Amino acid sequence: MSKKNTSSDVGAELLAGWLAARSIARGLPLPVPERGGLRVDTGSAIEVRRYVFAGPSPEIRELAMSITTPRIFIKMLGSAERLLELVAPMWQLQPGAYVMIHDGRADARPALSLGYRLELATEGFVTLARIVTADGDLAASGYAAEYGGMFIFDRIIVEEAHQRRGLGRAMMAALGSAQRSGAARRVLVATDAGRALYSTLGWTAISPYSTVVI
């Protein structure tokens, strides 16, 4: 008899696939297994590396005890309260997020408001979408990456001066049109504000995504 996948197995598989595709989208090294989770060496000015876990585990406590410097993030599928229980008080909670999935149905691309145009370009696994004004000013941008059976949306931004004009919806539809495989699973990680928008577009939150850093 074959072993059934548990919800934690599915969460771990989804998280690993999303994290790999995100690394491709951002030009980062692929994640590597470490301490029961996954490590990504991000090497940015605000983040040296991140450790990502599919749920609460004793390895998080051990990892947190071994880290004494800032700019190293620990992230976990699960509530902020549960993550804080596993780390010392010097670890500070960061703004919350949610892992969201979509059934992959292609939505009709909404018409852009007058005065905007869409630019869409795909290179390798990654698609970049930009919405610009008639003067060439950037109004919105976003990325998608299709890799390892995942199609992920990343860094979706609508500039403040251009919000509430349907550009976020247009951006998501434009990026979605770049998906090649109908079997690829659509995944994104959303802020609280983003979650509200994506929920209206058929996305479903499957777990909080919590973060701490010294």
C-alpha cells in the first residue's frame, strides 16, 4: 500500500518548490537542505541568508541558539506565536505573510486604463511585466518564474500614485499568461494587504508564513 501524503508533506513539497522558483526569479543560488529546513544564501545588504522550515521543529530552536548576528532570517510555515516559542527573546518578529495557491485557471486580461501600456518579456524561466505611463514612468511591475513544476508570482508592486486603477489585477493576468505548463502549480507569498487583493482573484491562503531575525 502506498503511503499517503500528510498535510505537512504537501506543505514541505510546496514550500521547497516555491523557494527554488523564487531563487531562480531573483538570480539567487538554489536552496540547499540544512538543519531540517532549507537554506538560501541571499547575500543582500539587509539579508545574508535565510533558513526556511515547513513547520515547527526542534531544529529551529537549535538553529536559533547557534546564531548570534543580525541579517540571518528564520522563516516558517505556521503562526508567528508558534515561531516565537522556538527562539530566544532577542529574535524579533517581522511583518507577517501568507502562502497562497491558485487553481491555475487563466483569467481574461483586463483592459488597462487610458494612458498605460504593458511591457512583457520572458527570458529563460523568468517573466518580467511592467506597466508604464505614456511618459514612460513606471506604474507597476512584477515577476513570474516557472521552474520545477511551479509557477510563482514575485515582487508584484503598484506604485502608490497609480494604485486603485486595476493595475494589480492587470499585472497578475499578464504574468499568468506566460505560464507554459498547465500542470504547474501557482504559488505566491503575500503580505496582509496583498492577501486581500489576491483573494478577489481566486487565490487561497493555505498557511501563515512567519519570520524572525535578530
